[in-house]
Amino acid sequence: MRAVVFEQYGQPADVRKVADPDPSRHGAVVRVEATGLCRSDWHGWMGHDPDITLPHVPGHELAGVIESVGAEVANWLPGDRVTVPFVCACGRCGSCAAGDHQICERQTQPGFTHWGSFAQYVALDNADTNLIGLPEELSYATAAGLGCRFATAFRAVVAQGRVAPGEWVAVHGCGGVGLSAVMIAAACGARVVAVDVAPAALELARAFGAAECVLATGGETASAVQELTGGGAHLSLDALGSPRTCAASVRSLRRRGRHVQVGLLPSAAGDPVIPMERVIGWELEILGSHGMAAHAYAPMMSMVRSGALRPDLLVTSVIPLDEAPAALAAMGTVRGAGGVTIIEPQR
């Protein structure tokens, strides 16, 4: 098969032929029809993820068709259309027994713990626990984002953030996860303030339901959010993942507000300075959110099928596999305009 491979962190990847994967006894091999380009892939390429060993194939949010299954897979057959959460749970540990597959103690992650989906085929673990069937009307390009950014945003806003109609929600960072969070919060009846450094990203955020926008170029974004919301957001998300956006998200809250950390905070960027005196005095909540378990997808999929959520609108570019190495490298140097880039390996 053809795949994007890098042999050194931060050095150019290339597209080459590598061996086709085989399914494990409990796993499946999926023919990748579409895979998203995510900032997490860039972090992995830069060496910020300790699970990666070189050489490596990135890619963790995907949709495609089952090519083959292991001998002990009971619920899936070749030809089934599927996606998968980026956290593949074991289904057997204590966290999985409690239903918390997204923090599985023996989790695997395509594109991190093993070769990922920037390839024509990808092997996935524990298929009966992790695979999610796709309706025929949902395109592969749209479905690819459901494995990571859209599902991650959905759980962060709805389950961890406990959004309620009429609340103010601040979203710091309007890339793929942030724009998904804007759309989801607005669909749930919240009033959204979008914060980003790129005017084009804020334009997309407004198109997806943001009531207010804050351009984060040199100013104090938390005070702007406080003013626009009449005292602060009820719920605020750091969808980018940096010390600055994390602290700004916490400072954007009103009393008894809820901060959800969604964007990765790699150690290379340093630890954020959290204003704990405010957390205590205002009784703020600090929450993390790490993807979404396959068994929890049904409410989100129902909203997608009804048209209440439109993840298809987030896809702003589609590229072939040969363009993926340059696009991956550019994530660290080019100020984005929001939206989602989808790679189609079979083109």
C-alpha cells in the first residue's frame, strides 16, 4: 500500500510503498476512504507524543470500508462502512467496564501507538468494541471527522461541559475542534463567543452559529469575553491547547463557570498558569475531555442524520495522499483559516 511515512521528528515525510497491514484476532483492517488532517498529527510529527516510535505513519480520524477482520470478530464483515474513535478501547479493563472507553487503561490510538490512517489501509484494534457503522447517506469525507474532532467537541460541550440552552459558551481556538464546538453549542441552544487569531476562522465560526467573535491579536481576550457575555461565560473551552488559551479560557468564566480543556497541552509548550485563586473564590470547575467512546455516538449521529448538526460544512479542502506531507508540515507555520482538511488516500 501507499502511506505517508516520517523517519525523523520534524523532518519532511514522504509517500512510499509499505507492507499492507493484517488484522489481529480481535481487530480489523479498514480501507481508508478519507482521513482528517488534525493538529494532533502535527504534534506527533514534531515528537510531542511519547507513544510514537519511528519510522511512523500518522493519521487517526478516518472513515472507510472494512477490508478484512480477525477470526474472533463477531459483529463486522468486509464491506461494512465504518468510522472509529481515535481512542480504541480494550473493552476489558476497569475503565471500560465502567463505560469510560475514552480513558481505557490499555487504549491504542491509530497514528500514535501504531501506524495510522495516512495510508490506503489501517489496522484497528478490538473491532467489536470500537467500530461504528456509517449510514449510506453520510460521505466518507464528512464521517472522517467523527472519529476525533467532531466527537471530541460533542462530548466536551454536551457531556463534560453540560451545556444548557441560553448559556454563554466561549470557544478559544476555531480550528476543526473549535468550529465543531461552536456548531454543537449553538445547535444545543447556547450563545457562543468564538475567539481566534484569524479573521477567516471567525467568519466561519459566525457562519456556524457564533453570536459574538473576538479577534485574539495582542489584546486581553478574557476581558472581552467577560464584557460580551455580561459577566463571563457559563462554559468555556480551550480548543487549541496552549498555556495562553488555557488561562484565557479559565479567566473568561463567570462565577461557578465550567472550563473544559480539549486542546492538547504538550510539555514542550510549558505548563499553563491557572488562576487557582479565582477557581477557589468563584467555585469554578476545571474539566478534561478526551474523545468519546464508540457506545456514546448514538445521540450525536442522530443529530447529524436529522440535519441539526452539519459536520459536512466544516470540510473546507480535500487533498490526495501525495499532498499530505506538505500539509502536515504547514500546520505549524501557517496561520489557519479554520475548517477541516480531508485526505483521500484512494485518489
